[in-house]
Amino acid sequence: MSVNGADDAAPFPSNETATTAARVRARRLHLDTGVPAEVHAPNRSGNVECLIRYLRPDQLMDLCQSQGKWHAAFDSPLFETARGLS
């Protein structure tokens, strides 16, 4: 389990509990600092994957644009403020 690349060695009774705790820490980190926060954990096959990513609207737009996944929803009034932040 890791939050923004920092491994979490805290013992938890189950993988679900550890994942939930990591998600809470990542969300708190994002809310407190505004930096993107990601939780990575091994899946059932052992490959590490990103479980959740916390982003500001402008960061989400940048990520989608960089991956060529622009969506018409980004042209809606909901994201007008985000465009002003970038």
C-alpha cells in the first residue's frame, strides 16, 4: 500500500482495511495541501495499480488532455472555474 509513493508498513487486519486507511490519508493530504494524491496497491494478480487519485478540477483537465481523453463535459460551466485556475 502506498500514498504518493510512500509505502505504508502499518499492520491492518485485512487488505480492505489497509486500502480504506490509505484512501483516507490520501484524501486528507489532498484536502490539506491541494497536491494530487494517489493510492497504489497490489491487485489479486500481484500487479500494483492506482486505486484512487485525488485531483483538483484543473489537474484532472490537464491529465485528461495529456492522455488525449478530452471530454465535452469539460466545456460545461462546471469546469469554467477550473479553466481559470490553470
